[in-house]
Amino acid sequence: TASLATKLADTSASEVGKAYGKSTYLITTLKPVPPGTEGAVSLEGLAAGVVGSIVLAAFAIAIGLNHASALVPCIIAAFIANNVESLIGASVQGRIPWM
């Protein structure tokens, strides 16, 4: 469930951040960058990612795939993984051919 919550958080954050992010910043320097830049983050994207992970983790609990105690760990794992992916995008993506 945490893996799927992470994927939904990443996709939600990316798409909402690109479309609705008022201010996007590079996660490594916090300097303003255009929406869609690898490693860019926005408050709107961050919020969408958190909501996406909550929705998926809650759904998994509702249909009996996870116990309710898994909700917070899934959300935390998705938040951390989403930000680590942004760090990777900002620091090495495009510099290493296979990434």
C-alpha cells in the first residue's frame, strides 16, 4: 500500500504542481524555477501529493487490505519518497544517461 500511495502522491504532486503551482522552487536550492523543472516543488503539488496518499491508504484500509494503523506510516512513507524523488530529479537526473 505504501508503494502505491507513493506513486499516487508523486503523480498527483507532479501534475497538480505543473498545472496549478503558483510558485515552484528547486528542492535543492529553493530558488524559483519554471513549473515542470526536474526537482521543482510547489505548495499546491505538495498538498496534492499528501491528499493522494491519504486517499489511497484510506481506500486500502476501507477494503480490508491494511489495518487502520497503517494509515499514518503509508502517508509518511509516501511523503518522504516523493521528496527523495524530487531530490534525485534535481541532482542527478539528466546527468546520468540511464536516469
